[in-house]
Amino acid sequence: MGSEVGLKQRIARWMEDHRGLIVVLIVLPLSLIFDALMQFRHWVFRKFISAPEKHDERVRAIQKKVRKWSEQPQKDRKMMCTARPNWQSLSTTFFRKDLCHKIAIPLYDILELKPSHMSIRVEPMVSVGQATAFLVPRGYTLAVCLEVAEATLGGLAMGVGMTTYSHKVGLYQESIIAYEMVLSDGSLVRVTRDNEYSDLYHTLPWSHGTLGFLVALELQIIKIKPHIKMEYIPVKGKKNYCNMMRELSGALDKDKATPDYLEATIYNKEEAVIMVGNFSDVPPGEENKINHLTRWYKPWFYKYVERFLKKGRDYEYIPLGDYLLRHNRAIFWVVETMIPFGNNALFRFFFGWLLPPKIAFLKFTTTPGVRAMTFTKQVFQDIVLPMNQLEDQIDKSEELFDLYPVLVYPCRIYDHGPHRGQLRPPRKDQMVPGANYGMFNDLGVYGVPRPVLEKKRFDAVDAMRKMERFTQEVGGYPFLYADTFMTREEFEKMFDLTAYEQVRAKYNANGAFPHLHDKIKPEIDVVEVGKQYMDPL
Ligand SMILES: Cc1cc2nc3c(=O)[nH]c(=O)nc-3n(C[C@H](O)[C@H](O)[C@H](O)COP(=O)(O)OP(=O)(O)OC[C@H]3O[C@@H](n4cnc5c(N)ncnc54)[C@H](O)[C@@H]3O)c2cc1C
Ligand SMILES: NC(=O)C1=CN([C@@H]2O[C@H](COP(=O)(O)OP(=O)(O)OC[C@H]3O[C@@H](n4cnc5c(N)ncnc54)[C@H](OP(=O)(O)O)[C@@H]3O)[C@@H](O)[C@H]2O)C=CC1
Ligand SMILES: CC(C)=CCC[C@@H](C)[C@H]1CC[C@@]2(C)C3=C(CC[C@]12C)[C@@]1(C)CC[C@H](O)C(C)(C)[C@@H]1CC3
């Protein structure tokens, strides 16, 4: 018995030490086959099933299913969720869809481009990749177009989205002109900021499908130029790079002209590279400064950017498609934890085209053991925090996780008035002077905390709960696709559920859809699993 446990541990240790090799020899080839099958499936759908003109008919079929559900006796009814399999979604939690009544939302089409309104009407399952491939050749992009091609426009609308353009327009929800929703009684409503459903308009973001089914949405688009002139600014000293981010994002002065795209990657407490991108044409004679940085043999983007810390300030022109997908090949810096030698030049040259593994494939193959291991030994968090406390965020992240790089995207958070949505109006000291928004930022923490790397004891639950406490105290919010560890009381202290509860009662969502907290909390007993994996292997 003892030797069996010893053997198991030795195998586990061996696999951990050689995980790069295992990923390259097994995971990547399988992911490639998986991707080819998905692409074929996609092609079949596009060729034979795609039919924007059938939108109304498809929505009527969904309404019929919901009506049928609502006519069942209450005691026989399970609460509803979409039938999209969990492994296809981007959340790290595995919500128990098997306990729900699943309603298929087979809506994958782009419905209408409206250049005169600078908007696009889409069905909810359209992916960011699909929308970008459609819009960019026509000279547009989504106002908030995040870098993860696999995310769906509907999933982002019911959750939360942000990107490096958000310091200009705010979260993804601010770029939504209208939601078309099927409510729990099967009725179809069009929801806008100012119509009779404005209460729904403000509570649908961050609701995670707990108020109704989304069947279409109209989104704001922006005009583009084919290239981004990207300036890389290395900055030494925490105070200096924090100040520069506040200044560049317009956090100090609402009338200051801001760059089109802005982000910072922090490599250690005292060193960061700030990236300032502007739509641009390439001036004659500067063609040699064009960088197609998503090509398979090119260095991973964050590694490439790190070089500017030594090289000094520089600029180049990046084709827009490459810019939007700059973090794709290394999934920000997540792939490094799977393939530590993945950025080696030889590896890139011969195998770079195998990257990145499909997120859906990684989720598809996540066994309960892997799930428990990743959530206790890795961190995947995006947290919206006030930018006037950027220094404290970095200190807190280092104190709890000691993990770099850390990502910073600035983002406006608008004051829509008290108790309108799940986010509270920013506090007075967080507001940009004279504006109706505060400047916040996404703090992206992805990877393996240093204690785990050094094979020391690490209490993931305790660290995350401390991070949540800090977030609540400064008036921030974690993205709810990631694991959260708050109790219902703590959750309600962080998010303002006043309007959400009213809307749930008014539109009969209680009993029809799970409560937000039940939908996003981890599906496993975090404390128990946490204890089990706290010690190094
Ligand atoms: C009509 C229809 C019905 C469908 N039905 C189903 C179904 O029932 N069930 C199901 O599971 N799936 C279904 N799908 C497939 C589902 O939509 C795909 O899984 C999803 O669309 C994958 O996106 P993609 O292949 O377009 O993305 P990708 O292959 O990632 O992207 C497509 C193209 O866009 C480019 N691109 C991607 N992202 C960006 C970016 N950010 N910037 C610039 N360029 C970018 C890529 O380089 C690529 O050329 C359906 C699809 C359609 C069209
Ligand atoms: N930079 C960014 O902005 C990033 C954001 N994210 C997050 O990823 C998620 C998006 O990923 P994606 O895989 O596309 O979405 P998901 O499938 O994860 O959906 C997100 C939530 O929206 C609900 N939802 C999806 N479609 C509908 C619909 N038609 N009607 C009602 N509810 C719906 C889902 O409910 P159900 O469980 O019932 O399907 C789920 O709770 C968001 O939560 C977003 O915050 C992730 C990465 C980056
Ligand atoms: C605001 C911004 C820039 C957001 C970017 C978020 C990405 C880095 C996140 C979104 C989904 C995400 C958490 C994911 C993962 C990595 C980080 C991702 C890609 C992975 C692939 C890590 C490995 C995990 O076992 C698992 C497969 C569950 C997840 C899936 C989602």
C-alpha cells in the first residue's frame, strides 16, 4: 500500500518535472486534431446551416421551448441554463449544467452591419474571431474587442469584457446598444439604455444568464486603419510606471488626448513596459518597421516586449490583425507554465505553429484531479480595481502570489447612478475630475505562484480570499469567469444586488434561472480540496 502511494507520487513528480515534454508530445498533437475537427464542424455549419434570414424562426423555436418549460408544474421544473457544453466556455469553473434544464441557443450568425449607426447586430454565439474576421476587411472592429478569439459575443455580454481600448469607452457592456432577450415566460423583448426595459439593460451585464436568454445583440463598432503604430516605453520604478499609466489613460484629466490602445506589462515590482498604440498608416520609407508578430516563428509577445527593458524605448508598425491577436500564441503567459521551453527559437521554428493549444481542448480534457490541482496550484484572475491604487494592487499581488508578469489594462467605470446595476458608482476619490466615470484597471494575474514553483506550502484559498477582501475594500470586482471564494454574504457586500434582485422578481427569474452567486461559485468544496493540495507533491 505504502509503496503504491510512493510510486504514484513518484510518477506524479516525474510528470510535473517533464510536463513540457508531455504537453509537446501528447497535448499539442491532440489539440491540433481537436482543432481540425472543430474547424471542419464549423465549416459544415457555415456551409449548410448558416442562415441569418432564419433568425426570427430560430428565436421562435427558443421561445416555444421556454414557454413549454413554464407550463410545467412548478415542482417538476429544474432551473434553466443554456445547453452550451461547459468545456466550450472560457470560465475556469465547471457549473453543473446537468442539474439544470438546458435550452439550446443555436444562434451563430452575424445578422447585419449598420455603418450609418456604427453598429453590428449579431447572434450571441458569434465568436470574437468570427466577428473580427468579418469586420476588419470592411474597415471596422468592435469597440471592445478582446484578444481571446474563442470568446463569444453573447458570453461576454452576460459576463464582462474589456480590452486595451476600454480607457476610451469602458467595459464591453458600455458598447452594447441593445439586447434581445427571451424572458422566463417565453416573451421576446428588446432592451436598450432608455426604453421601458432600462432596468434590465443595467443588470444584464455580470448576470451570467440568470435573467433570461440572449438571442441577439447590437454592438458599437469603430473605424480602423490597417496598422497600429506601437510605442514600447520601458519604465523603471513602480511609482513612475503607475503615474505614467494614470497620465496616459486620462485618469488625471478628462480632456487629455489618449492613445487608441494602452496596456502595461509589469515584469517585476520595479520594471514595466508601457505600450501605446495608435491607428496609423505606414509612412513611405518605414516599411522595414512593420512587424507581423503573430507569425509562428516570432518570439512570444510578452517575451519580445520584455527586451525593451534593456533595448530602450522604440516603436514599430503592427498590422491590426496581428495587434488584436498579439497575446494569442502564448495565451498571454499561460503557455509557459505548460511548455517552459516553448519560446526557444528552435522550438518555435519547428513547432511554433502548434501553438496555442485550444482553450476548449484544455477544458475538454480537464479531469477532476487536474481541475483540483490547477485551482490550488495556479492563479487565473482578472480583477477590476481603481487605478488610483495601482501601487497597492501590485504590492498585494506580490505579497499573495509573487507571480510575474502582471497585466494592466486601464478601463473607465461609469457612474450610472446608485443601485442601477451590479457595479456600484465609483467612489468620489476614484472619479476622473469633472467626468461621469472613474478610471479603473484590469489586473491580470495568470500563472504559478512563487511558493508553488519553489515547492513550498501554498494555501490558494487563503491567498484568494485575502485578494477578494482587498478587492472589496478598495471598491473593485473580480471577473466572474474565474474562481471566486466568497460566501453569499461577502459576495453581496462586494456587488450591489439591489437592482438585480428587483429585476429577478419583476421578470420572474426567481425559480426559472439560478441565482448569480450559485451560478458562479466553484462547483467543488474549495476548502476541502484546498487543504488536500496545500503541501507540495
Ligand atoms: C452558422 C454557424 C453555426 C454553428 N453552430 C455551432 C453549433 O451548433 N455548436 C458549436 O459548438 N459550434 C457551432 N459553430 C461554430 C462556432 O461558432 C465556432 O466554434 C466558433 O465560431 C469558432 O470561431 P472561429 O472558427 O470563427 O474562430 P477562429 O478560427 O479562431 O477565427 C476565424 C478567423 O478569424 C481570425 N481571427 C480570430 N480572432 C481574431 C482576432 N481577434 N483578430 C483578428 N483576426 C482574428 C482567425 O485568424 C481566423 O482566420 C457554428 C458556426 C456557424 C458559423
Ligand atoms: N478580456 C475579457 O474581457 C475576457 C473575458 N472573459 C470572460 O469569459 C466569458 C465569455 O466566455 P464565453 O465562453 O464566450 O461565454 P460563457 O459560455 O462562459 O458564458 C458566460 C456566461 O454568460 C451566459 N450566457 C452565454 N450565452 C448566453 C445566452 N445566449 N443567454 C443567456 N446567457 C448566456 C452563460 O450562461 P450558461 O452557463 O447558461 O451558458 C455564462 O454564465 C465571460 O464571462 C467573460 O467575462 C474571459 C476572458 C477574457
Ligand atoms: C481581460 C483579459 C486580458 C483577459 C484574458 C483572460 C485569459 C488570460 C484567461 C481567460 C480564460 C482563461 C482563464 C482560461 C485559462 C487560462 C487563462 C485564460 C485564457 C485556462 C486555459 C488555463 C488552464 C485551465 O486548466 C483551464 C483549461 C480551465 C483554463 C480555461 C480558461
